[in-house]
Amino acid sequence: MTAIGEQATAAGRAIEYDSFRLIDEEAGPHDYTEAQWPLVRRLIHASADFDFNGLTAFHPDAIEAGLAAARKGGTPIIADVEMIRAGLSVPRLDHFGMSARCFISDPDVIERAWAEDGTRATHAMRKAHRQGGLDGAIVGIGNAPTALLETLRLIREENARPALVIGMPVGFVSAAESKARLMEIETVPWISIRGRKGGSTLVVAAVHALLALAGARRGGEAGHGRDGR
């Protein structure tokens, strides 16, 4: 059977394995741990950008927190934009009983954003918190710095406690600054990228890397993929 995180066909797996081999060869030495590197490699694989070997940053507990959230079963993923939901593999999520939610297009979120002259991303995170959706969740932010800034406010001021924040918003206004603030947080584990680079594709790659690692820890058929080595 196919390991969690692998391509479904032999041809697809061969291409993916060759890609990972080339990344390992071209990346050369790095300072990441054995558990962190498969995630960094996934970011490089998704973007063909070797700058992520160095730009990617981890809270000390990030990998273990992500794996524990996946293995727990039923852990929600709260996304800032629908692009993340669209990119996540449903079979991979189903394997751990997980699902992804995004509130940014909800009518009440849009109405509040208009009424308060704020961003939909900010109010989407507020709605997630009101519903108890942030606590214990994996929060994935790849597009909207205001979603990350609001998540940080909720952590600091309203005691929101996600299991893990994958904060990788891309852009020029507040993107680098919001990620720098995330990297100051000690109470909640996080994975982020220094500077302006980021994006929803990278959040998806990070989640898939964590699910592959979690599958490998479970053993059996999930333990034979290169992602889980």
C-alpha cells in the first residue's frame, strides 16, 4: 500500500523520490534536525527555492506538537484562505480523521469586516476563536498577515491555545513583521519563514510533511515512505 505522503503511482513515487534526492544533494549541509529536515525539504520541493534551507524557523516543540496533533485524531486545521483547504490531500487528512475549515467567506465574517472597516482574515480568526476552533487546532496561515497578527493577539490576550501555528504569510505589508512576532511566542509551538517569502502552497507542504512523519511514527504501511525517514 502507498505510504502516507507518497504519490499514488509507482511513476509518481519515482519522480518524487528523485526530487527529494536531488534536493538533499543540492542543499548540502544544514542546521536542521532529522525531524525538521523532511519539512524543510517539502517546502523546497513545493517551491524549487533553496532559500527555505535557512529561512525556515521552528519553535523547539513544533515538530512534536504537530505530530501529536495529527496522531490524536480529529484535530481541525484552521486555514486563513480557501487555497489551503483546496491544496490539502483529503485521503491524507482522512487517515487521521482530520478536516480543514476556513471562515473567510462566511457572510457574518464579511459583514463584520465591512462594519468595523477591518479585514475578513482578522474576523475569520475571531470567529474561529469564538467557536472554540483555535484551541488544539493546527492553524495554517499562508496569505493574510492580518490573520496571523490576530491569531497572535488571541494567544496573548484571550488565551487561545492552538496545538501548532504554521505562520507563513507572503507579501510586502506586515508579512515579515507578523512572522517575526510569531517567532517571539514561547507558549504556543510554531513553524514559520523569515522575511517576505511564504504562501499557501508552503503551508500545504508543511502539513503534508507533518502527516507523512506522523504516518511513519505509526509504523506499518505508513512507515516506508521517504518523507518519514
